Amino acid sequence: MSTDASIRLAEQADLPAVAEVYLAARAAAAIPPGIHPPDAVRARVGGWDPSERDVWVAESGGSIVGFANLTPTRLDGLYVDPGAQRGGIGSTLVELAKSVRPEGFGLWVFEINEPGARSTAVMASWSSSAPTARPTRSTRPT
């Protein structure tokens, strides 16, 4: 599935929008509610250190509509704004994660999250198809 969103590494200035995508996606998903209040989530995401993780964002129409939070060993989060879901952004971010971590990575998903669980089952096949997105930068920002 293709998307018109551009994919790039997040910059520090993007982190507030990343936090809002996280909060909106969590609120709309059929998963247990988050345990941290929104302001605590905003502070935590705003404090992410780009030297410890790659945060890739999907941007469409000048807005961040999804992100993948990739540590050296796992896909620590992949969220798409509810208004942008089912358009290929999540799949694009997964393919990107597979391309920048070809040795593999760990991930988990709430079982109750049926769409996420189905996507995870598809991802578990680790097909050898080429990524559907090309990063605009291949290294962390300096």
C-alpha cells in the first residue's frame, strides 16, 4: 500500500507533535488506556534523546501523522493519527524499520488491539520485499 506521506528522522522540534499523535492514537485504539496523564506523556516524549533512539516521522500536508520509535534493539512504538490510519503509513514505517534494522528487532502489541495484532502477524513473516519508503536521511541528526 502506498502513501503520499514523506518519512524522515524527527528533530527535537517535532517531538511535541509526536506526543500528540501518540495521545490521539492511544485514545482511539481498542487498547487499555495509558497510565500516565497527557502532560506526563508530553514531557516524556519531549525528553527523548536522539542519540538513544531513531524517531522516524511520517509527514503529510505539513503535519506529523505518524511515527516509529526505534531503539537499537526494538520497535518501541508505532502510532498513526486516527485520521490518517488505513492509508499505508503504518506499513511504510514498519518497512522502514526493517530496512534500517536488517538484523531484526523486538516488538510487542496488545492482544486486544486486533488491527495491530493482525499487522504484527503480517510483519512476523519478515518478507524480503523492498521498503515502501526511502528515508530522507540515513543517519541521526547531529
